[in-house]
Amino acid sequence: MSDLFHPHQNRLLAALPEEEYVRLLPNLERVPMPLGQVLYESGEQMRYVYFPVDAIVSMLYVMEDGASAEIAVVGNEGVVGVSLFMGGETTPSRAVVQSSGHAYRLKGQLLKEIFHRAGGRRAGVFHDLLLRYTQALLTQMAQTAVCNRHHSLDQQFCRWLLLSLDRLPTNELVMTQELIANMLGVRRESVTEAAGNVQRAGLIEYHRGRIIVRDRAGLEARVCECYAVVKREFDRLLPQRGTS
């Protein structure tokens, strides 16, 4: 496989012991993740799980009237499709690519077989990694709900930016105002105002859907406590890059 896109760019896959990784490797299929691609819809049977390497996937809850709001983001720290190995098979959320790139996908049935081995025995390190990741993801979902209720849109925008940056190899995102509005559950005009405030503070450059972060420390000073809560939990539960 090309060094440009390698399964080890995903933190969960990189943390596997060599024996487990070698067994899994022939079943991993590299797939492109174009911006806006829907990986699954609410209530849809899930056939695959996805391990992003340089893409970000947004988990959205979509209302009956079509309005939506982001409940979590998944990037190279995790996996899209936890409902499969947790026994749910479907989920009420939609998964859509927020930042384009690539991922390695694995057939859901195979993952379930790995996760639930005969006789209920644990499937080694992979089993424990997936459970710890699920706990971290639940923390992100809970903190997102708190943030959306209690903090300003400027703070929510900064939280969203920082969580995205943590899951990308660069300091640049390509994102339309409409997509950001869908993520945050607000009008496009509100996104324009929030992005303008952050840009005037010298923290980002935002032009024609391209966001370049110029001052990460400034973003971290401006953001609410929710970002730190989520980051600490992911760092506590999951291996750091370059460790196993």
C-alpha cells in the first residue's frame, strides 16, 4: 500500500498489535471520501465501518423538516459506524463527509465477528480499543449538546474548528458556509457573522469556503471549556500518535 495513504494513519488501526493488524489488513479497502458524500442515512442498514486517515466525517441529526445539527465528528482518531459492533445495526443520525480525503473501510459483518468471537471471548486489543473509542465519542456527543445550549456561536465555531484541526494533517479546511450552518444548526448569516468575528481577531483567514487557521493558540483562548473536556477524554482513552 502507498505510503501516502496508509492504515496506520488511523490511530485505532495504528494501535493494534502486529498480529491483530496483519490479520485485519487484507480486509481493509481504501476508499475516497469526497466532500459531502453521505456514508449512511438515518435508520439505514449499515454495511461497512470506516477508519478515516485524512478525512473528517460529521454525524448529523436530521429533523423531520430537514433541519440538522452536528452531534459529533470522526477523523483519524476513530471509526465511523460504532452502532454495528454495539449491536444496533442502524442509527438515527446521518454520516456525511465534512472534509474530503480517504478512509479504510471494513465489512460490518466481519467487524462484528472480530468483536464478538465464539463463546463471547474478547477479541484482544481491538475489542478494548473500540470500546474506549465509543466512550470518548459519547463524551463528545454529550459535550456538544451542552455547548449548543449554553455557549455563544463564536465559541461553538471555535470548538468545531479545533476539533476538526485535531483530525487533519494541515491547518486548512475546505468548507462551504451552507455545510458549516448545517453542522452547527444555524442560519448561513449566523455563520458569516461568527466566522467574520474570528477572522477580524486575526485567528483565521476565510475566503470562498477555505478556512486557514493562523493562530491556533488564539482559538484555544477564545473557545469555551467544551473543547478541552472532549480532547482530554480522547487523549485519556486512546493511544497517542506514534504509540501502540
